[in-house]
Amino acid sequence: MSQYALGLGPWLYAHALAAYPNIQDLLIIEDLHGQIHKLAAHTEDLLRINEVELAKAVFDQILALNNIFCQKLATLEQENPIVSHTSQDSFSYEPQKTGKQELLEVMIDKAPAAMMIMTGPDHVISIANQRMLDMLGKGSAIIGKPAWLAVPEIQVQPYLAILDSVLQSGKAYAAKGMPGHLSKDGVVSNHYSISHTVHC
């Protein structure tokens, strides 16, 4: 949201709408601006309750609105150069080059629960938030490694079989109070998850 918060919001509300209230495109831009902020707040709410799939869907809506928003702003500046906000050096209306991968990383990083994403039949750890890294006690060095190599103690536990089953069937796995054994600094400790979910 930085592209809105750091420049466009102040320009829109403190200058453009006040100075040019009769330009209809500014009202459309204001409406899009408000919709994007509401969806961003909704995304945060969904992440707080661990509804990651719904949050991803809302992020897709934000991306779609952002594209319309940027097109409207570009058209406004072409047709009404006096309204241009380009003197605001802190803001560029070009869409940030985030992409779905980076948005997903942000979502997982901000999630209130320990989360990670593994890809392929070797379950390579491609994304893990700090809560997950802290829980596993392995540090960021596990990123890019197959799960069995990154967390070798899971080889004698049911996790790899569960991952294989979810990957092959496409059906989610959920459990509560699931036991787990983790090795941190050479010390093995037992853990019980409050909620454990694996999605494909």
C-alpha cells in the first residue's frame, strides 16, 4: 500500500479534489482508492484469522483494481496535465513490480501463525515466515532445500507421508494436537500443534 500512503493519498485529498472538484475522473480515482484500502484492511483481517486462501483471493481483487486505478490516473494526467501529481517525487503511479509471488510472500510473512510453502515432489521449502523459522529452529538457511534435508528429524515422523498424500490427492489435511519432534541446537524437543493444516 506504500504507493498510495506515501504520495497519492495526500495529493488526492489535500490537493486534487479540493482544487478540481468538477473533474469526474478524480471522483472515480477517489472511489478506487477507497476500495483498495478497504480490501487491504479486509486482507489483514483474514490473515489474522488464518484464512490465507480467502486473503489471496482478495489480493487478486486489489491487483485488478490497482491496474484500473493506474490506467485512470494515467488518462487523467494526459487529458488534464494541470492536475498532474508528478511533482510529488515520493509517488509513482506505475504499478509496483510485486507480482503474485511477492504478494504471497508478504501475506505469509505477516500471517499470525507459523506458515511455509513447499513445492514439488521433494517438498522444497520456498517460503517460510519468521514464526515458522523460529519454531523449526533452523534459520533462513532452510529456504530452497527439500523438507527432508532442511528438517532431517521429520524423516522418522509422519509429516513427509502426509505431504506426499496431499500433493498426490489434492485434498487438504488437518489435525489438532498433532505431536512433533524438533531438534534445536542439538536438543530434541516435543511439540503439539494447536492446529495443523496442509493444503495443496
